[in-house]
Amino acid sequence: MNLDIEQMIYTAAMFCNTNVREIARTIGMAPSNLYRKIRCNTLKPGELSKIAEALGGEYIFCFSFPNFRFNISSKYRVFITVYTL
């Protein structure tokens, strides 16, 4: 299942029994600005990290290749997983 950023944020908010307006207040952003950034897909990794933390989670960015994967978490830790063929 591939979700875009907008779908992921709305799904996560619903899962955490909150909404985008409350997330915006928690991260110190005007709700209208957050709605616009979500709709236009202009959120930066740092903003996604703040959203995840506001929801009690962690933002993780991942590149995946056939024989390895590396993840960058919202705490800026890098994890490399190597798969043997």
C-alpha cells in the first residue's frame, strides 16, 4: 500500500484521535499554513518530524535497494541493513 504524505498525515491523525488543526497548534504553526503545506506537498523533513513527534511517533525516511536499505529517523540516526543475496 503506497500512501502519499497527505494520506499518511490524515491517517496518522485519525489513528491518534486528533486532527490537523490540533497538530498545527501543537507544532506552533497556523492551521491554514499546515493544511496548505500538506495539500501542496511542501512539507520539509523537519516539519514531518515535528508532526510525527506531536502524534507520539517518529518520522523515518528510507532508501531501499535490492541488497541494502538505510533509514534516517527523525532523531537523525542512520540505520543500514544489508541483505545477503
